[in-house]
Amino acid sequence: MADLLLELAQQLENRHQENGRKENSRWNESASIPEDDFSMESRYFFQTALLLYEKNNFEFTSKNGECYLGLAQLFKPEPQEFNNYRQKEDIKKEKQEVYRYLMKVIEIHEFLLGVDHPITKDDYAKLALAYRED
């Protein structure tokens, strides 16, 4: 069931990414795309699949890494029109969610594949690009 939810979440994420441009971000194809039904449903299915994996004691699997990566890519901060009423610290805390998800992906891939694996190195590059783009 969790595998099916993960597949559905990835399909919805791809549909969401069709509305964007690859030039918006070097690591995140969902960057700068406004929230829509595809992104909201995809995020829900990623979270549900993640809960099912963890409930069944599959915390360190590549599927969990895919869920966390999807959640990081689909993260949408509050709309810009409300930012002038919010403290800068609140905005920084909001962005920390993306970094937390990416660090979890790195932790899982290091455990499964090792530090020198190309996938793990790609995850580090995504984290660095996320920091740089903020």
C-alpha cells in the first residue's frame, strides 16, 4: 500500500512540475511554482506513505528517502504578500523544514549506500544548492 501511495505521489509531483521551468532552480524542479491541487495531494500522499513505512519498521529504506526528497521539493513557503507582517526568524524557521528533509535523505542514503556513493554525493549537492538558492 505504501509503495502505491509513493508512486501516486511521484506522479502528482511530476504533474505539478509541468507548470514550472527548470531554470528556476538547479536542484528543485518544483521551485517557484505556485501551490496547486497536484502539489497538495502529492505532499499528502508522500506523508501518508512515509507514515506507513515507519509504522512497519522500514525507517531506513530508499523509499523513505524518496518520500523525504519529494517533501523537500514540494515545500511551499507562505505567500510573499504576507511576509512583511512576519518576523524574519519565522521565515527562516519555515525554510529549515526543507533542510531537515534533505538531511534525512542524506542520512538514509549514507546508511544504505555509504558516503562515497554517487547518489549520496548528489544529495549533498542538492543540500548545498538549497542553501545557496536561499
